[in-house]
Amino acid sequence: MSGKLDLFDDGSGSGRSRAAAAKTAAHEPKAKASSKSPVGGTPGEAGYTASAIEVLEGLEPVRRRPGMYIGGTDEKALHHLFAEVIDNAMDEAVAGHASVITVELEDGGFLSVTDNGRGIPIDPHPKFPKKSALEVIMTTLHAGGKFDSKVYETSGGLHGVGVSVVNALSELCEVEVARGQQLYKQVFSRGIAQGPVENCGRIANRRGTKVRFKPDHQIFGKAAHFQPGRLFRMARSKAYLFGGVEIRWSCEPKLVAGTDVPSQASFRFPGGLRDYLAREIEGKNTVVEQIFSGKIEKDGGHGSLEWAVSWLGEGEDGFTHSYCNTIPTPEGGTHEQGLRQALLRGLRDHAERINQSKRVANITADDVMLTAAGMLSVFIREPEFQGQTKDKLATAEATRIVENSMRDAFDHWLAAAPSQALRLIDWAVERADDRLRRRAEKEVQRKTAVRKLRLPGKLADCSAAGTKGSEIFIVEGDSAGGSAKQARNRSNQAILPLRGKILNVASATRDKMNANQQLQDLLQALGCGSGSHYREEDLRYDRVIIMTDADVDGAHIASLLITFFYQQMPRLIDQGHLYLAVPPLYRLTYGGKTLYAQDDRHKDKLLATAFKGKTNVEIGRFKGLGEMMPAQLKETTMDPSKRILLRVVVESEERLDTNAAVERLMGNKPEARFNFIQERAAFAEDLVDL
């Protein structure tokens, strides 16, 4: 086997994958051992000499293996090039040397980033006297001013590969440096200088660095086109992270035509992360009125941080956007761990001060952060990241810095607004209760894999393995449950008897709901969770049928159950799973003919039509489902070919009215129900007359 070995191949030392080697070996003739082999004559070794070892120099490793430096060659990796360049400009701003950064996207695919900082040095480099410092920085890996903390107290570019990688992966890269009232320029193509630094003459009203580059289509292919919206958002986020900088955005108008991205904009946010978070959660329901925010600056920037946190309401997903030295860390890291610990311990300490420590005994950092909307930015000297793309911070000291700095501020914030703090404690306790309930549900599911499920309450489950076509009847009382169990089709109909009236969840606390055995039995039987943790795919039945007596008490129980499903499982209703059974109230018999009537009006209609002229019709009134024979219950209420089912539907355009009606009729304000009854007193009198 002859040929060169790429040291940046798969790291196995063979220069190619084992699968490829095996495939090649299967098709190549076996070589005979040569007595001239320098290593003793093993087949194939004769061609494997020092000349087969290839040493990649300069920026060639970047072009051969771009994924090692920017994570790939897709759209995300392409925009990482912009991040590397603007991070250098931000380092100048954070160090106090630049106040304005300009980002410009041109029609031809060129992107430029300009700052008014000190400008990259252009004098000869001591180790490479024939090259300027500018050329060394642009063409040499691990070259830059970030290794020496005397140059930058805090910085984002620490590996010395950022701008050189951009240069290597660009079809064309132009760098202009305004320094000492002189303008210098150098041009590169695919990492190679096209000539020395050129002095373009005197320029008195400009300073700083401009990097203009166009990604190489040979590397990125069809992905080699910047998305204006993505660049716009990245640039704006940088301005939020450092209030002392103004970022100006400019884009060819036709590139943003038909979008909400402006062609010209300027960003400067003195409010920093507080402004950022307020914009992100605008219009969303929040648990607390005020944003918990703060900023601590330390000498030299080492250990400085800024934060902003709020908590979103039911149905909203939380998020945490963290940064280190203005570098986004989407995978979090040690600084986020410090944030979590500060909020958890602060909330527990406050609960202890107000004698509610028992309530928060079970809460965890996950409970506190589940719906938290957080922004965190830290500035530390020489941070350690996992990977070249800096997605996760690994500096252990960051946890201590963030936690110690935020704890006192959070304590003061909670003490200053006790009602707000109590709402936050209640919210965290609810999240903990939900978590513990889900864990109990998962434990039940896990047990079913190894032994028969221990059914909740008195549930008589069906034998069908799948969900499709299965039904669960929720009935009131053991007597009705006994009749229903005999009347059901065991293959696809399950029966869950409930004892009496269930809890009215519209006016109950979370603690009461968790302590109510009937609700817990119902949740366990359905298996799909509730609230924001409802899981459609885990619902064990296709139809959930409320089957109560055809009288006032039965209607009340049905109302309580519908309220529970509406407030705790609205998606179950939206997906069309909830039904009401329509059992008869009367049985009418004459001779060998028997008919059933749902109510008084239906009874009178049958007497006037089906039994017209008959004076001795036997009329029996069912006091409840428990009095019906199983055969009668099956025939009238449970047999799909004969029964009547009413599906519970809430139209989207009527949801606000429905919310108001549920709150008025089922809430904890009895005066609202009293007013409702008074408003409809005439209607009730009409029913009595009927």
C-alpha cells in the first residue's frame, strides 16, 4: 500500500478508516515480504516509510478538516465565522478601546466587521521578522494577543485560531488597519497572503480594524450564503451584552426585502440584559411582576457578571441564555450551575425566614428553573471551554463567582417584595409536586414491564393491548360500577367507579388536588399526566366517557369532571377524547314493547307517539345507573350500535367565554353563582311549568 498519510485523518495512525483498509485489503494482491524491507518484511510495509508521513503546515489543516475548528460545514458553522470576527471586535470594546462596531452584509456575499479599536499591529513580528504581526495573526494557528492577560483582561478569543480559521475558509479576505493615522491593507485568498501589507496613505479620522471576507463555496457548498436575519440577531445580542458599545447594522436592501429585518439599524442598550430579557418575554404571562436583575463589576473585569431572571406562567417554556466574555454558551456550563444554585438556595433561605421551610423541602434546582427565563453574562480571565466552538464553559471557578455574587442580591430582591416572593415559592412547590407525581407515574409504568399493573382504585381494565378503539367509563358509585362491569365489552371497555362527588378543581389548591385519592386514581388510570405535563402519546384510552345518573346530582358530578378535564387536561378535549354518555331516566313498557326516555320531555313525546292512545303504559323511573340491570345498561348506554354519546367540544373562538363561564360557575366566588341563578330565575320557572 503506497501513498501519503494524512495526520489529520481519523486519528487511528493508519491514515484511513479500518473499514476502508479492510475493503482495500480484500481487493489488493498480497505483497511478498522483501528482504530489503527496513522493518523485516511484513507484507505492505515496504511502501510505508518516512516519506509517507505528511505534515500539514500553515492553515492547511483547517481546510482539510474544518469540522475540527468550527463544528462542520453547514449553515451553523458558516455563521460561526461571523461570530469569530465580531468576538474580536467585542474584545476591543470590553477592554475599553472601541465604542462602535459596524456589521455590513453586501450583495456579493461579502461580510465585513469594523471596529474603532487600536487596530491589529502591522510591525514585523519578533519571531517572524519577514512577516508583519497582521500576517502572522491571519495565517498562523494559535497566534494572537489573548494568551497574555496583560493585553486583554478578559476576552472571548482564547485559542488563537478564530480569525485565522475565518481566513482559511474564505475565498477572499481583506483586512484594513487604521493605526497611527495611517491606513494599511492586506489581501488573502483561502488562507494565503496575496502580497505584503500595503500602506494606503494617511487617514486622520479613522482607527481600528476592518475584516471583510467571503466564505469559500469549495468548503461550504450550497450553505455558503449568510442569512441576514441570523446575522442581525447575533449582532443585536452582542449589543445587549455590553452596554458600552454601539453596533451598527447595514445590509443590502434587496437581501432583506419581504422580511422584518431592517437594512439599516443601530443598537445600544444601556439597560443590558434586563432590556434583553424584557424584550424576549414581552407579551408572555409571568409569575412575578418584576425582573430580578443586577450587575456586579470588579477591577479588571475579572469575576464581573450581569444577570436578568423572570419566571413564565403555565404553558410557557423556560430558557437560559448564558455568555462568557460575550461568547454564547448554548450548552451552559459552570456559570449556569452557579445561577441555579444561587436561585435554589436563595428561595429555600427565604422560605425558612417566613416559616415555610417544610413546603420547599422537596424542591430542586430543576423545579426553580423549569419555567425560568434567564440571561447570564460573566467576564472572567482565561476561561476554559469545551471544544473550539466554545459552546460550554468549563471553568470551575465560575460556579463560585456567580453563586456568591447573586445570593445576596436575590435575598434582598425576595425580601423587598414578600407577596411576589410567596408567589414564586408557590410556583416552585407546584413544579415539585408535578415532578414527584410524574415520577410515581413512571414507576407504575416501569412496574408494568415486569409484572401485572396494580390497577388504581377499583378500575376494571380492558384487555385490548392498543389504545385505538378502547374506552374508559367513569361512573359514580360502586353500585353503578358493578352494573357497568357486567354490561361492558371486556375487550375494549374499562370501568372506573368514583365514590360520590369529586373535588371541584376550579376552587382547590394544588395540595388538595394532590391529596384527593379519586383524582389520583383517575390520573393513574389515564396515564397521560396533567397540566403542562400532559402527554397525548401516553393516554391509555381512545375515548374517555363520563357516565353519571340522568338527574341533577349526576349532572353536577359530570360538571365537576368536565371542569377537571378542561382545566387540567385541555388537550384531551381538543383532541376529541372526552364524551358524555346519555343514559335514560325512564323505562316505558306496554305489552311486549319497551322504550327508554332520556328526560321528561322525551317521555311525553314517546307517550304521545309510540304509545298514543294507551292509558295503562307502565312507566318506571331509574333512581340511578345502579338500579339498571346490566342488560338494560348495555342496551341503552354502552352498546356502540344503540347508545348516544355527546362529545365535549370547546371551539377556539369561544375559549375566552368558556374560561369566564368556568370561573364564574365553578370558581371560589359563590356570589358569582348566586348572581347567575338570579339572572336565570325566569328560565327555571319555565322549566318547572313544563
